[in-house]
Amino acid sequence: MTEDQWVPPVVLLAVDLVILTLRRSRLHVLLVERGIEPYKGALALPGGFLQHAEEEITAAAHRELAEEADLDVETLRLEQLGVYGDPGRDPRGRVVSVAYLAIAPRLPEPTAGTDAADAGWQPVEGVLADDLTLAFDHRRIISDGVERARAKLEHSSLATAFCGPTFTITDLQDVYEAVWGIPLDPRNFYRKVQKTEGFIVPAGTARKATGRPARLFRAGPRTVLYPPMVRPTEPPSPKEQESE
Amino acid sequence: MTEDQWVPPVVLLAVDLVILTLRRSRLHVLLVERGIEPYKGALALPGGFLQHAEEEITAAAHRELAEEADLDVETLRLEQLGVYGDPGRDPRGRVVSVAYLAIAPRLPEPTAGTDAADAGWQPVEGVLADDLTLAFDHRRIISDGVERARAKLEHSSLATAFCGPTFTITDLQDVYEAVWGIPLDPRNFYRKVQKTEGFIVPAGTARKATGRPARLFRAGPRTVLYPPMVRPTEPPSPKEQESE
DNA sequence: GTAATAGTGTCTATGAGACAATATCCG
DNA sequence: CGGATATTGTCTCATAGACACTATTAC
């Protein structure tokens, strides 16, 4: 209560983006190589400082999204993940970062598998498992982002954001299987998604080189899923879990 | 990319606490009256600026919790709600606030209903509905906090945090009914919570002035609930909902 | 036809939701 | 015993999960 003369400390505010997509049925995250110290040369999430004192945090996130990812920014949903502001996470000083989660649609696969814009997409599994050096606390942020995406698939229509404007039910199932990391029964999956009113709506028919053509769908008006898509194999063992 | 000479702007970092509890089967939030400008005299969430440049954000939240609420801080869980940093939310300058959610156990009801420490507990329903002046964007923060609590009741054992160290099943049902704002069937509720392994464990028997004594329980080791406590009456109408 | 993928039908076990009766305390 | 609260039991309907077959295209 003796704060008459006291002045609060100031911090630098940054945004970081966890942009997830699906490639070859694997979950990938967009990473960039840092050009400046600290962590020069290491992989990092796209992001940066607030540009000026009046910039909205969400606006900064959208700006970074447009700058760093050459994607149709309009179609991307952006969701706040949380704040990461431990002192010492950035050697330059007290930097507090607001992390956002974005989902990018499935990109048309380049034939060879490697072009310029391609370099940034890294498989999540490898990024999290390897002793690969990531800048700052970005490994944890990615981990939190993936977990958030997993949870959101259950209760929201987020999965459709992984797909393009139209998609088949098999495409959608691919998303769930990739993000959750488990196989699903196609027959039960068909039943489930079709019964969930407003989740997906028909949008013509797809043609493929082989096999029976699949029906195409678009994302429906419903964004909150009820009943939810339940993720199986939740561990039945009473386990401890702390929240912060 | 021309950021060689450029320096990023700085912001003031604050924490705000949404502390919820149950009083007379109603959800209440802890509010304080602001003693200084801006919004002097208005109700506001407890909170304040980071104390020094090295203080962890979580530590600041815990510190404010201990300062503003005379509760057993050890037993309270704290969870990050999100960041609120719109320019203009604080006339003093660019203030970015990290909001936390805490759940306080049911307090022993003072006989008269009004004592000194009592002044801060305000019924959530009234706070959100009335044209009562709240400082800053705190109405939205409270709203987000309540919604988070509602959601967490389904998948976590958060409800036990509203109760004391021991509680009856009816007590627990009271929590769900108050937070969700809907009545639940006692028989189905009994079945459900007892079947969820590790949610609650027996802890003796309660004595009351009247009626059959109830069995007492403590919170079990399980913090993530599977299967979840499903909240009924989810609107079956395909409604639009935007996430940010 | 054959290959390949898309889509549908059925059975069962489990759990949610609606509903009524019994148990255990105090006085 | 009466009042008051706690607790248990049953029935039904919906659905998750397991499983096998039919449908439609290209060649």
C-alpha cells in the first residue's frame, strides 16, 4: 500500500504464433530460422514484438501471421493460447510473449516435397521429441498449442480449418487421426459426423484417379459441437495433473 | 525487416484475479473498491502491477491472492485465463493484464450475512447483469472466468475446490447446480460421481441438526475426469460462435 | 472383371435421463 | 412416530464401439 513513489516495471511485449497444418497425414508446425541473436540460427516460432505502443495484441498476431506465413490470412482462425513471461526466458530483458494458435488448411503437396516456402513446416512429433534446439521456451509453447488443438477437436469444428474449402469425410477423419495420433473406425466416424447437425454440409462430389468418387463437404454453420467428438483411449488410471 | 534502429514499445504488466466462491448456493466473485484513479470508487478485480522486473507473473498472481484475499492460499488452484491488453483499456497508458482464475472454498456463512471481510463477495449474476460500473474491462474478464469455470467443471475435479476439505455429495451437487445454473437429478448425480473412479474418496460421516447424516468425502487423486460430467441442455440449435 | 476407395447396416454393451421407494438420523 | 434429509434401485432410450457387406468409379 506504500506505492505513492513507486513506479511499476515495464516489459517488452511480443506475440508468438503456433501455426499447425497437416502434411502427409502428419501434424506440422511452422518454424522459422532466427536471423539475429539470441538463438541465432535456431528454429523458432514466427512472431515478434509489438510494433508500436498503440497496436492491439490481436492485430500484432494477425500482422505476424500475414508476414511470416504466405497463407490466405482471412480464412485462418486465431486463438489466444496464453502468456509466457518467465524472467530469463529472453536474455535481452524482460520479454512477455502472448502465444496464439492458428490452423492452416492442408496445402497442396509439392511434387518433390521441398521448395522454398516449404522449409518452415516441421513435423510436430520430431520437433517435440528431438533434442533439436528451439529458441526460448518455444518447445513448451508448441506443446501447449498441440494439446489445445487436440482438445478443441472434440468440442469445436476446428478440424475443418485443417482442410481446404471443401473436403471429403475421409479427409476430415485424417485430421482427427493425425492430431489425436490414433486410428478411428471409418464407419463410426461417418455416422458421427453426419449426425452432428450443422457440422458439415454437402458440397458436390470429388473425382479421384481411382476408386469410387467421394462426396464433398464444406464446414457448416455450427462451431461448437454437441454432442462432442469423444476422443477414445483416455487413460482410465487415476493420474495426477497439476494446472497453473 | 528494417528493424536495426527501431526499438519496440514497452508496456506495463499487471495481473488480475477472478476469485470465485459459493455463498448461499450462488456463485460469487471477489471484488474490491478502487482507492485510486482511474475508476476510483468503482468495483474492480483484485490485482496489481508486477512488483519488480524479475518477478514471475505467476508469483505476482499468488502475491496478490495472498494480499487481497484472506484465504488459505495453499489450497487454492490458480489457472491462467488469458491476456487483456487492448490499448485504451487503462487511461494511464499501455497496460497489459494477465488474468487468473482461482476457486475459493465455501466459507462458513456469517450469521448476519455482512461483516467486514464480507464486503467483497458479489453475486456473479448481479455483477454481470447490472449496469454496475466495473473498472477497466473487468466485466468481460469476469464473464470469461465464469465461462471457464463452467467448462472446467465438466472435465476436471475443479468442483471440489469450491468445497472445504470434506464435503457431502449434496454439497458437490450444489456446486454444479450453482455454477451451471441448472438443477440436476440427485440420484443420477450420486451414481455419476461415485462411478468416476478417484474423483471423490470417503472421509467419514457428517452430522447435521436434522435428517439422515450424510457421508463425507474428500477430493480424490484424479484431477481430469473421464468420462466427463456432461452438462445437459446444450442448445441443439446450430449457433454461430467466434473465437479470438 | 478387377482394383480401389466410398459408403451403409446391424448388433451389443454401456451410460444418461426419468422416475419412486427405502434408510437413517433427531426429537 | 413424524419430519427431514440421504441413499439406492429400475426402466428405457440413445449412442459408442465393434464388425462385414454393398456401391461406384477407372481401367
